[in-house]
Amino acid sequence: MNEKKYRVTLTEEERAGLEAMLSKGKAAARALTRARILLKADASALGPAWPDEQIRSALDVGLATVYRLRQAFVEEGLEAALRPRQANRKYARLLDGEQEAHLIALACGKPPPGFARWTLRLLAERFVDLRHAEHICPETVRQTLKKTS
């Protein structure tokens, strides 16, 4: 048997908790699948210590899922392995409050001559022409106006 980098060894209490969770069936489907993976990957005396490929085919999950779950269990513990990971992406604001106020005021004003109403593209172009920003795309205008409506 080849050595795993992240070896799952459950204690009797952890194993009993996972089995209880599965028997109740009241948790989220993702948590139940993760519990099944951990039980099959368990390399303790009570566990079957299935290889990743066998777990993948039996539970219809990806190999990367099994690997990441092993890693999360070893590095962060059982609770962290059962709950979904937090997104680590930060979304920077494209416009500050003052710029949003100018955009809203512009959208509430009269459209340019020759147009019956403002379009997102017209608003974006006029906003840049007034030097409130160097560049702004129509999608940013849409999101800003949607957020404030």
C-alpha cells in the first residue's frame, strides 16, 4: 500500500459522530458526502482505509475532492473538513460613495440631446467625460444602479 501524504485516522468518537450524522441524514448533502469519504478513508484500526480511486468510484466524487478533504482533515480537523471552505477572494469596490452619487445624479438627469433615455453605455461615456473616473464599463454602471434602485 502506498503512503498517503495526508493520512486520515479517525478517533472512536469522531467515527461514532460521523456514523450518527449519516444515520440521521439531517445534515447538508455535501456534509454527508464528506462524512462518507472520511469514513472510507479512515486508516485507523476500525476503518477500511480505501484508496482514493476506490472512494471516487464508490461515492461518485472527484479525486481532487477526496485529496482536498484528506488535507483539510489533517491540517484543520474534523469540523473544518465537514463545512464548506470560505471564499478567500476579495472584491474591490469599483466606485466610491462620491462617484456612485455622481453616477446616480447623472442617471436621474435629462438624457443627452437626440436620446429619449440614458443607456448604460451613454452613462459610462458621460461619466468618464465628466472626469469622475478614468474608465468605467457599462456593467459597472448597471451594477451600481441596480444596487441603489
